[in-house]
Amino acid sequence: MSMPFEAFIGLRYLRAKRRNGFISFISLISIVGIGLGVAALIIVLSVMNGFQKEIRGRILSVASHLEVSGYDGRLPNWQGAQAMLAKQPHVQAAAPFVSSQGLFVAYGNVRGGMLRGIEPKLENQVVDVGRHMKAGKLEDLKPGSFGMALGVELARQLGVGVGDKVTLMTPQGNITPAGMIPRTKQFTVVGIFKVDMYEFDASLAMVNLRDAQVMERMGDAVSGVRLKLDDPLLAPQLKETLRPQLPQLMVTDWTDTNANYFRAVQIEKRMMTIILTLIVAVAAFNLVSTLVMVVTDKQADIAILRTLGASPGSIMKIFVIQGAVAGVLGTLAGAVSGVIIALNLDVIVPVIERIIGSKILSSDVYMIDYLPSDVQWGDVSTITIISLLLALFATLYPSWRAARTQPAEALRYE
């Protein structure tokens, strides 16, 4: 034999024969169980990674990667700050902005929302909102024209479209003998955007930077500068680098302003990982019952091997190899099938929807109406290693029990 006898015997025990066909069937069930658990874990984590990536992309289509602003909401010498920030590593673009809140009034409808003053050309370099315009374009926000671009849901609630008038009321009021009167200004709707994030679609309005400065009485000051990086995941690191350099300014990144979204996704991902890992563990521990039955069935074989000089360690290796091979086969089958399914969810899900005659994720209910998938090989490697370790751990007790078999006792009634 070209292989050690422990491996040869352990592999022989995996094959079905008339005498131990039931045991081999149970071994097959254990392999299939491990494979299903591993595949399910890979698919679920890939879908959750896909949701996280999709939500991040939608948020970053409106929110910048990094913001530098004054603690009092004013940044007077913003041109110098913008030039300095544009020279930082990984920074691709920088744009000033004015941020405020106000009431939008049209046709008797009143809605509160966020007002953002922007430079259209620079804004398109920082975020992707320009490609989400459903009507008009950002370049129509010209200084002095008092044009406004609204989120699609905010426009629907106000009952306005392109060309209609919207009255903006801001907290910056005028003091009169009758008291404080809010400042009002009539804007013309020149664009409507839809980024598929309700928070922005239902509350965000954009105007030209100069018009916002006039409304907020900021002169030449702005609220801050928004940055775009070549990698959004580097934003927290750059934030910590900039804070000591700009102690008089407030530096925030997109993970700060949208922490609740990603914290919720991370918690869900962690809990699903634990739950599905327990499924893999249950399947792996089915190997315990399988190997215990094999050890009981092979008492005579074990006794003969011990009589021929096999050591307890060799006997233990036989059953460790048998269980480990079953674990490896199940894990590899599950990993391969899980990755294939996760990579082809965009094809598989529509087929299932046609078969059942309904949509799994309705656009009327869910923010994302399809199952995105993002296979991360780090997750696949971690799942594979955990499954293999669980399968190996499950073989230890039956193997130890086989190694303790006494030849005389095993052959007494043979």
C-alpha cells in the first residue's frame, strides 16, 4: 500500500457495503448536513454583505465621505481649508456646502426638511446625486436664480413638479415691531432626484451655494467642506489624521452620520453567523453518532488489529481520518455550492419568483427590491475553517473510545 494503513482502513469504512450500508447512509447524511449548513452560511452572509454594500452606495450618492465644518456652523475662510484638504492623501475632490433646516410650503402643503447649498460642478465631483436626477439637472441651480432641486418623495408630498414654486421658511428671522418673523423666499423647482433612500428622498432640498448664503445671512462663509476619497473605508483613518491638524474645526465621516444603519447590519450579520454556525455544528456532531455506531460495529476488527500489533494511537487515527474525510467532503461541497449560488443569485431569484408567481422583495414594502450578493472570500475562508475544526473535534470522542477497546472483551462472544 502506498498510504498508511490507518488511512487505508479509515477510507474503506466510508464506503457502503451490504453489512454496514445503514452506517454508510448515516455518514452520507452527515456529509450532506455539513454541506447544507456551510452553503447556507455562505449564501446568507453574502446577501447581507450585498445589502450593506448597496445601502452604503445609496448613502454615499448623497452623503460625502468626509466633512469638515465649524463648530458654530460657519467656516469663514473656507477656500484655504478646501485647498489644504484637497492636498491630503486619498482625497479626490472637495466642495463647499451650506447646511440648514427649513419649512417648505406649496399649494397648502407644509413639510420640514434639510436645505443644502451646493456648487453644482463641485458637488458632482464629491457625490453621485447628479446621475440620480429624475427631472432637470444640478447645473440648473444657478446663483441668483433661486432654483431648487427636491427629493422625489418631498416633491410628491408638496405636490410640485419642475417649474412649480415652493416657498422656503428658514429659522433666520427678521425682527419687527410685531416680533420675530421667519424669513421666507420663493424658489422655483428646477430638478427632482431619487436616490432610493427615504431619509434623503423625503427631506432633502438643494439650492445654489450663493442662494443658501443669502438665505442664511452667511456672507462669504459656508457651513463646511465635503470630501470624496478614493476609498470610502479610509474615511475614519483620515478623520483621525485631520483632527489634530484642525483642532478648531469639526471633522466627521460617513460612518458617524449613518452609524445606525451599519450598526444594525453588523449586529444582524453577527447574529446570523452565530445561528447558522450552530446549524453547521449540529451537522458536524452527527458525525459523533455515526462514528460511535461504526466503532460498535467494528469491535471485532479493532480487536484483531490490536492483536496484530496496532497501537491505540493507530486505532484512534483510523476513526479520526474517517470523520475528518467526511467533514472535508461536506465542507468543500457546501463551500463550492454556496459560492456558486451566491454568485448567481441575480439569475436564480427571478427563476424562483416566476415559479411561485410573486416577488420575494416587493418595491412597495422594501427599500431594496432584489437580493444583492457580495461574496467576500475572507468570510468563505473563515466558514470553511470553522466547519473543518468542528468536524475534527466531533471525531475525538468516538476515536478515543475505539482506542480503549480491549481485544479480549471484544472477541469474547465472536
